[in-house]
Amino acid sequence: MIRRRRYPFALLWNELDEMMAEWESRVQNTVAAGVSFPSMVRPALKREFRVDVREDMNEVIVIADLPGIDKKDVVIRLINPMNLEMSVAGVTESGDETKGHEYYTHERLSGAMRRIVSLPEEVIDEEASATFRNGVLEVHLRKAISESGSVIPIN
């Protein structure tokens, strides 16, 4: 009896992730400014948009380039204190316009995109804000205030 896996493409994606991680580690030192070519390619292969994450004293800032996207199609949700979900309902409409045409290069994505961004520190959704101007989404999240040390009761 032949046993078939339920998700045949899951193995393929896992192998592709492993290959990309290996490739990225090999060429990491060859690209200037610490940004490797594989880290730029990986989001496109996974149908994700690229993001920048930075922090300052009081907040974590996530910036995403979403050219050609309408503000109404973007949804941002804090999944937990360390993960932000960003999803786009509809990327460029290339479905109908590609029919009947022969392309030399076809790189624009169509359909929905989703990205879960790992944050460097715990944040809270109180006072969170987001702006969307000229295809650039910027999300500001306030860091969770944690007291250092704890009171130890004396018995």
C-alpha cells in the first residue's frame, strides 16, 4: 500500500526554506551593508512583502512598502505581544490582464498576501498607531513596560 502525504507541497516548501537558509549563510558576507540578496528574495518566494523593523526607547516601528495597494485592503493585527500580522486583501490586479498576452518578464504578484512579523520586544496595542502614505505603511507599537526585578516576600 502506498501512503500519500496530505500536504505534498509542504515538503517542497520546507526543503526550499532549508536551501534558502543555506544559500543565505554562504553569501551573507559577500553583500555590502549586511543585507543579503537571499533575504531580499525570500519574501517574494513566500508571497510576502518586505518589512523593516526598528525600535527606539519607547516603541517598536514596523515599516512595509506596499506600492499600488489601497489603504482599505490592508489589515494589521497584533497576534500576541511579540508578533504582528499584516495582510493585504488584494495586490495588483494582474489576473485578467495577463490572459492572451505573452510576457518577457512577469514579476508582479496578484492575490492576497500575509506576513507575520516577529518583534524584538513585547509590545501592547494601547496607543498603537499606523499611517499609510504613498504606498508605505508605518506601524508604531508601544513597548510593554516591565519592571526589572521582583519583590521577594520574607517568610
